Amino acid sequence: MNLTVQLQLLPDRDHSRRLRESVERFNAAANWLAGNAFEKRSANKIELQLAHYGELRERFGLSAQMAVRCIAQVCEAYKRDRSIRPVFRPTAAMPFDQRMMSFKGIDRVSLLTLGGRVLVPFVLGKYQSEQFTHAKGQADLVLRDDGKWFLLVTVDVPATSLIPASDFIGVDLGVANIATDSDGNQHSGANVEKVRRKHNLQRKRLQRKGTRGAKKKLRRIAGKEARFRRQENHRISKAIVEDAKGTGRGIALEDLKHIRNRITARGSDARNRLSGWSFGQLYAFLAYKAERAGVAVVTVDPRNTSRTCAKCGHCEKSNRKSQSEFVCKACGHRSHADRNAALNIALRAQDACKPPSGLVNDEAKAGLRNCGRVELESLAL
């Protein structure tokens, strides 16, 4: 399975200048080429290379391999949506392949720039060090708004054999509690809400100000929010996967399609809270961490999971008395509403993965092995 490892580069002033010059020139060339591709309505890499390779090198001073990567980058961007012309920011990520980049040991990397190669030291944490031995293929050079350089390296990590699962931990996603599992563990959104409100107030104040410095700070705030969401989603997904693996169960998730239409958000502040969290990112983190751990993941239809009693199966809108309280009108069962929904999600996964009666043992085992495979390509992140 392919993962991305983030390395922080530590270039000196001269190397940083050369890297920035290369990135800006590469993106200027990509913008120019994107205009030609859009005009010709062509995303054919061979056709664009025959027509514009020489001009890319002459006009923008790109090396041979930089020009090839520039053409590939434009084709990839244009193929996503042929109705619009791709636009590249001056400091957008620049791709490096094995001809433009080589690692010198475990702490330095050689990168090709317009002025020749530069040898740049980098640092990586314990987790990145464990994955780094599997590095292969392309990497992206990224300049953050705070001036720090990062290299995003693709690593090919062998996946653990999938453990057959007949029992599941159900996970209900929401706003007040970002994730609640069927064991009753809650990953509260209180700390998230505190940070969101802080950044939201800052954003409103800076938008009213409207100065150049205020706009610069707005970009920094956006970066901090994105990093915070990413960290929290990593923390939550890691805890759920470790719990599932430790108890020999799979993970059952609600189908994320139209989740923002399903969750009620009354008022502008509630809508801001709902739109401010990346459920797709959390889902993707759960999926790839589970795959690495050999834990099965299944998705189920979440309709009426918050209205159905996990004990007797009675479904009624008034069963859910409030955001947090569930009381069944039929049997009187009381529970936290999110946990009740998570239990229903787990039960639906168990029903979906039960082998039909009459299957022989080998067929039943094969059915359980296949149960829970997740198509990551279908996620809209």
C-alpha cells in the first residue's frame, strides 16, 4: 500500500533561494503550458511534449527532466476537469522523480534546481523513520506559508494480511462528538470546538481589517487549522484501530455519502461547525491504518441508525429525545444517542458479513476475508 511520509528540509539561505527560484519557474512554465493545453483541449502528454518541450526549456530554462515533469503535471491537472483552465500558484508543489532527486544516507537529499544540484539536510520523526526504508517513486517539494520546506515522499509499505471478522466495532460520526464507538468510547469535539471558535473570531477580525498583513495572517491561520484537524483525525483513527485489533474485531463505519445533508445543523454557527471538520479525512485515515493493521473495514447504510433501538429494533423518530439522549418508546431502553447509533452500525455490519446458511466452511471463510475491503479511490477527500 502507498503512503506519504513528510520530511522537513533544512536548507541554508542560498539553497532555499535556489529551491524557491526553481519552484516559481516550474509553476510559471506549468501555467503557460496549461493555457496552451486548454486552448487545444488536449491532455495528451505525448502531443504536448512534441509541441512544447523545446519551448519550455528555452523560455523558462527548465532542465530536460523538469520539462517532462511539468508536462505530466499539467496533463494530470487538466484531466481532473476539462471544463476549466488549470491555474498553478507561484509556490505550488513541485514534483521530483528519481532522476531529479536522490537520498544520500538517512539525513540528506540531493535535489535538482535550475542552478544545479543542492544537497539539503532533513529531519524526520520516529514514525517517518520506520516507513522511510520503503521510499520509492515520486516526491513533492512543498513550501509552506511560514517559509518551511517539506518533501512529501511516497512509500510502498507492505500491508498486513486481513484478519477475518465476524464481530465489529461500530463508529458513529457527528459534531458534538466527532466519533463514538459501540463500546461507549467518545472522542469529544469540545477541544475542537474551542480551537475552531478561536480561529473563527480571529478570521472575522482580520477580514474586517483587510490589510496586506491581515491577509498574510489569515493564510497562516488556515494552515494551523488544517494541521490541527489532521492531528486530531490521526489521534482518533489510531485509537479506534488499536482497539479493534486488540479485541480481534473489524470496524464498521457509516457510509459518508451526503453526511452533511444528514446531520442537522441549525443556525450559522452550527453550520460552520459542521463544515469545519474533515469527515472524509478521518474516514481515509481509519481505512489505511486498518489496512496496515490487518483489520477489516466495512461501510453500512446509516439511515435510521439514530432512531432505531439497538436492543429491540423499534424505529421511531421520537426515540431520540435530544442530541445526546435516546429512550426507546417500545422497550424503555436508555442510552447515549451516539452510542446507540454506533451499536446499530455494528449490528448492520455483522448482518452484512454473515455467510449465507448452506455455504461450506471454506466458502464461508472466503466470504469473511472479502468482507470489509474498502475502495479508497471512491472517497471524495
